[in-house]
Amino acid sequence: MIEIRNFESDDINDLLSLLHTCFDPRELEGITSFDMLDWYRQFPGGMKVAVSDGNIAGFVFAFTSRGIGWITLLCVKPEFRRREIGTRLLQAALAYLSTQGVRVVKLDVEPESPAAGLYKKFGFDVERTLLRMRKKLR
Ligand SMILES: CC(C)(COP(=O)(O)OP(=O)(O)OC[C@H]1O[C@@H](n2cnc3c(N)ncnc32)[C@H](O)[C@@H]1OP(=O)(O)O)[C@@H](O)C(=O)NCCC(=O)NCCS
């Protein structure tokens, strides 16, 4: 039985471990538990977790910025995938954003990611394709 609920600060270590399981370290560059607790303070209803037997199996973060809703870090533990948990998390994120007075929701996704199919199923269209560039300073 999977429950979708709001993130609570006690979830922080479990959540960090999930993110490191699901994402390449470069995608998480710079994200610390301090940042996540700060998001939680700013958007307490925007961080949703999927919980199985008390353990976090999935996560999504929805937030608003300058009138736009954003969805990021949607992820499900590998052993729980293809059981519609990602779908339920995305539904919860969109439900949260619809209470925040935004009319448009955006997200970034790699073209080949399985998540792209999920977002298309929910009616997301490609707005534009970006080239992410990076330079290290020392
Ligand atoms: C993307 C992710 C969250 C999907 O979670 P999930 O719980 O497996 O998703 P669901 O079971 O709800 O699947 C919903 C739809 O997503 C798409 N999808 C999910 N996994 C897929 C896969 N491996 N290949 C192709 N499409 C896939 C399908 O359209 C699927 O619908 P269908 O089952 O009717 O074909 C999960 O694969 C994940 O955590 N990936 C790693 C992190 C990531 O890339 N996050 C996205 C950041 S933008």
C-alpha cells in the first residue's frame, strides 16, 4: 500500500538517500538537506512523498516562481517503478499548484527520459529545447 503525503522534516535523510539513488550526482549538484528544508519552509505543501511501510519510495517538488508553477525532482525508487507511483506524485504536485493561483506549469526533462512519456500523458507540450552549458571556475 503506497500513501502519498506531504514531506515532513523527519523525512530528510530518507529523501536525500532516495534522490541519490534516482539521480546522477551532477543533476543534484549543490542540493543539500539545508536547501531542501528551506524549500519546505517556503512551499510546505509542495513537497510530496510516496511512502511504503514507513519508507520513502518516491518524491516530487512543486513550487511557484513569478506566477509560474514548476515541477522538479520527480522520482520513484527503482524497485517501485511502473506501479503508477510517479503518476500519483505528479497528480499530487499538479493539485498543489492548482491551489497556488498559477495558470501555467513548466518542467525540464531530458528528451529520452521515461518521465517525458509520463509528462506527455498528462498533456505537457514541448515549449522549447535548451542546451545546458557548464563551466567550472577553478
Ligand atoms: C520517471 C519516473 C518518476 C516514473 O515513475 P513510475 O512510478 O515508474 O511511473 P508510472 O508507473 O506512473 O508510469 C507512468 C507513465 O510514465 C511512462 N514511463 C514510466 N516508466 C517508463 C519507462 N521505463 N519507459 C518508458 N516510459 C515509461 C509511461 O508513459 C507510463 O505510462 P504507462 O505505464 O501507461 O506506459 C521513474 O522512472 C524515475 O524515478 N526515473 C528516474 C528519475 C527521473 O528521471 N525523473 C524525472 C526527472 S524530470
